[in-house]
Amino acid sequence: MIEFREDGLVFSFPEVHAEARCSIVFQRTLRLPDDSGRYPVPPGLGRFSLERVEDHEGSVPGEWRRDGVFFPMYQSEALWVIFVGWYPFAIKVTVGDLNAVTGRRLRDERLWRPQDYIVFPRKPWMEWFCVGNGRARQFVAMPLGDDQGAGGNGEGVTPAGDIRITAHPMRAECYQEYRRRRSALLSDGVGGVWNGSSLGKRLFSRSEEHGDDFGYGSWELTEYSGCTAYPVNSVDFLSITGEPPRSRPPTEAEYSEAGLPCLHRYGTDAIALNTRGAPL
């Protein structure tokens, strides 16, 4: 089951376990140059404001999933996908038809080996996605099209790609063992950090960034839910919803304060006009 709450998505599986729940948040951040340079970690700028696709039928592109969400995204910003909770999940993230972990074409929403998913809470966010050959990129909006703002039954609306998130909860019996081991380690006073809570360091290995410390057999392979998020530019957002975005594009001052370069091409953001014709 997926619920829409406070600009976030909540995946829950009461049929697996009463605590099998994970929230998904789309966090705004600054866009980094797509080069080999080393830059400071960009700051968070707050959540993207989400709209449900089903609330705007007749205005969204016909190929969008009716159980999905969309949000306005400027050329000068990027996003993190953040996972919140404590129950372990195997999560597949795809961008278009590419698996975000492997950079390969998506097979389907099942879990596959070699591993093509991330493990929460070991990795509580995803700030990059793989595009193949060991290369990774931020989640950013596609360049604006020439047909922006046409609106009307989705015609002329240019979606900036799509992000598909599929969550597989941990099997109930594995979760009970996980809780038992965690309680034992905490009782022994073994320290560590896990999603903001104390946890024994021995519980997880430090293999690779996306490594599955629990093992493939720990996950529900047939119990899963998925949701698609569609970033759109500000003019298309106004065309679909009739309302301008609640956020503004990041400024050069914000980039400067964060110690990051603000490239000229980031200045192509269009500011949507409100219904009275006054700029935001």
C-alpha cells in the first residue's frame, strides 16, 4: 500500500509485518557541474512539493501512471531521494529505462542477482544514479523543450523523465532475527550509527556502497509496491495544475554560499506566471 503524506510517499506492508513501513522524500538540492571535479556536498533546500497524477487527469500526459506523482523541478537544481524509517527494505530505483544502481536497462521490478537494488537502512538516501561504465550523475531535469507550456490534455507538456521507486520489505522472520540481534548488541553497549540511531557496528559489513548485508533471501520477492515520480519544468507545472510552483529557482548567491560554481546554462529556468499575469 502507498499513501501520500505531507509531500512524501509512505510504503507499508501490514500483510508482511505491522512495522513494515518506509517513507520516501524528494529533497531539493543544488546542481553540480557534470565533470570530473571535486565539489562540496550541496545543501538541502527543502522538499519538492508533490502532486498526485490522479488529481489532474485530463491535464497530464496520457502515458503517465495514474498512481504516480509529479513535481516542478528547475534546471538549476537537483534532487536526492531520501528514505525514512527503521524497517529494512530492498529498493529499486530506475530513471527512465535505466536501473539507477547498475546503469543497465531495466528488466522488471523484481529483485535480481547480481544485485540491482539498494538496501535501506544501510543507505538512507540516493543522490546519484549510474549511467553505465562506472559513471554516475545527479538526478536533474532534462533541458526545456520548444513546446513548453502548451498544456491541454497533456499535449505539448514536456516531462523531464521519470523516476520509478519499487520497495520490497524484509521477510517477517528475518526482521524478527534482525531485531533480536540489534537488541543484543545494544545491550552489550556496542556503539555505531544507523539512520540516526545507535546500532552495533558488527551488524553490517563495509563492503560496497550498495552492498546487501542481509542477503538476497531476506527480502520479500513477491510482495512489493512501486510509484513513479515525474519532474516537470515550471511552465508545464502551471499548465497542468493551474498554479505556479511554490518554490523559486536557486540563486547565484546560494551557489556562492555553498562554495559551488553556478554555470551559465543553469540560468535557463523559466519563471511561470500566475493567473493574473504577474511574475512570481
